[in-house]
Amino acid sequence: MSCSSFYCRQLTFLLFKLFVPTKWKYESPTVKQTLVTFLPICETCRQLCGGGALCYAELGTTFTKSGGHYTYLLETLGPLPAFLRLWAEFLFIRPAVASYVSLAFGRYVVDPFFSPCAPPTALIKLVSILGVTFVVAINCWSVTLASRTQITLTFIKMFALVLIIVPGITALARGQTENFQNGFEIDTLTLDKLPLAFYSGLYAYGGWFYLNFVTEEVINPNRNIPRAIIFSMVTVTVCYVLVNVAYYTMMTAEELLVSDAVAVTFANRALHGLASVIPVLVAVSCLGALNGGFFGAPRMLFVGAREGHWPVLFSMIHIRRNTPLPAILLLYPLVVVMVARGEIFQLINFASFSRWLFIAMATMGMLIHRYRFPLHPRPFKVPLAIAVTFTVVCFFIVGLSLYSDPWNTGGSCALTLSGIPVYYLTVHRSRLPTRWRKIFNYCSKQLQILLEVAQQEVQTY
């Protein structure tokens, strides 16, 4: 994968979050909505994600295997944390994230047909499942098709951003500043809810770690991974600020709070002739992010199976299309179930606890690896102060979130820890009855024949 396509893939993870329902920014549980709270939280999240992206640039150039979080935990902290990351990723993190994106896609597709009334929830979820099905089909069919689709959708996404930024900034330049007049007043502050606001902010700037899922497929990763991360983070920061300024220029905080599809509300207000185009562009943007997630995440499962931490079937690729077919198909029913049962904003908190816990553990592992192996080649090295600060802040946010939202974060923690007995029963030393193993091996063989998959012949790591 070239640097340009890698850069486009990174952008698509980051930029779609400018369009999805952004109610967390305007209905934060932390404060009464004002710019004095919104802007510092956004800026802190941006700096934190920037530090994390630099840490992962070092990890990606130090360990050139695909797999992202899983690989780094395996190389620095050992097999148990790595298995728990794999377990959490495919039990609930990846289904929750994909469900969030697909529900945003469904809402933007359905919303224009029912505006100004609320669209039926069942129809939104049905359209969301159809979007997931389409993306799964593309990623099962061809790696090249999935990659080219990603690049095309990224350019469409950039066009949609321009349509939002230009009229908003133009109106601001003409003196339309009434929505900013009382923007820096603050009434109340509830610090125990701060982690939940940060989870949403970190999610909005998230996506930089997806690059490391496909390291083996990147041409010259030592150069292209840091370059793609830095360029894409700068691009998304500029776009994020400009889009939110445009939103605030054309709409009040109360209007933003009421809207479940902010970009559609903005288009109806500022783009009278093109109002019907924006929902289509935003839906395409969400579809691109969903496609990128299904392209990258199965590589983690693929690498985990290759290392013996998952059934060997999932380390196989299609004999003609070279796609990790079993790993992609495993995700599909999990995402469909979570779309049918999930609520779009609760999904963020549910998935974020374990995701950021393991990210903090990966950067902690990076620091430990530095200490234990000071002579190990590191083509890119992040300053120690940035790595330590990022790790400490992540652990602090994760710990405090257990108090802020014990139901969602506690459930996420419990599901993660449920992988410990699974690890010791099946991976560390198999204690399954012989009959069960024979049945499992027979089923795996039949699925291998049905899916026409085989183990990787060319070593890419």
C-alpha cells in the first residue's frame, strides 16, 4: 500500500466523525453547554490523541508486524494482555464501534425522508444492517476493491467538508457572530462526568491507531507510518475546528442539541439549493469509515490466529482473492446483533473503557520495552515526556470512568476479564476434552473447504 492510499485510509477514520451525530459535544454530562468547556475539552482530546498517535508511530516502526494493539501488547507485556485485547476487540469493542458508524449511516440515509419528523428506529437499524452487509461483501471480494473504494470515499468526504466549511466561514466573516456572544459563560461543572466527555472527544479524534493494523501491507512503513499519522492528524485538526466553527455560526447550541443529524440541520439552514446533497455525502462518509474498519480490524484477528491465540481457521486467506475471509465473516453477525440492540451514544462509553485501557497498556509496554532493550532499533522515537504523559492521563481517565458510568464501563471491564479463564483453558495449556477438540477440528476443516481458504504461504513479517 502506497503512502497516498495509506494517508487516505487514515483520513477516512478521522474525518467521518465530523458528520456523525455530535450531540456529545453539545449535551455533555460534564457542563452546561458553552464554548468555554467545549473548546478546552476538544483541544485536550486533540493533544492527547496527537501524543498517542506519535507513540503508535514509534510502535509501528519498532514492531513491523500487523495487528496493532494486539501485536504491541504481545511483544512488550506478554501473551495474556495480548489475548485479552483480542478477546475484547471481537467480543464487543469492534462490534460496538462498527455499530455506531453503521447507525450514523442509517440515520443520515433515512432522516431526509421523514424530516422534520423523527424517522422510525427500526428503519434506521435496517438500513444500517444493509450498509454493513455491503461493506462486508466488498472486503470479502477483493483487497484492491476495498482499498480503491476507500480512496474514492475519502475524496467525496473532503468535498462534503468543503460544502460545510465555506458557507459557515463566509457567514462568520460577514459578521454573523450572535451565537458566539455568550459562548464563554459557565454555570456548573461536574468533574465526576468528565471522563465520559473525554471518551466522546477522544473518539472524535480517534482513528490514528488503525494504521498499525495493516503494517505488513505498507510500502516502507518506517517512513510512511509516521508521515501518514502526522499529516492526517494535522489535516483532521484543521477540518475539525473549521467545521465546528461553521456549525456554531449557523446554529445555536439549543438547535445543535435537538438535532440528531447536525450536518442535515446545517444544510437546511445554510445550503438551500444543496440541502438534499449533504445527507448523501455524509452517508457515504460513514460508509467509508465502516469500510475502513472492516479492512483493518480483521487483520488483528488474522495475526492473533497466526500466533496461536485464536483458532487457526482465522489465520487463513481466500485461495484466489487473498482476503482474510473467516476473520471478516466473524465480525458480521456480532455487528448485526449490536446494531439491533444498541443505542448510538451508549455504544461509545461501552467500548471506550477497554479500548483506552489497552491503548494505555500498549504505551506503557513501549516504555518498559525501551528500558529493557535500549539498543533495539527504533526508526522513530517519541519524546519520553509525551509517552509518559499520554500513558498516565489514559489510565486516569479509564479509572475515573468506572465511577462516572459504572454500568457501561463496569460491564466492559467484566467482559474483558472474562477472557482470563478462556485463555488458561484454551491457549496457555489446552484443557478441553479430546472429544471436543476433535469436533472443533472437524468443523474447522469443513469450514475451510466451504470458504476455500488456506494458510498464508508468503511470510510478510
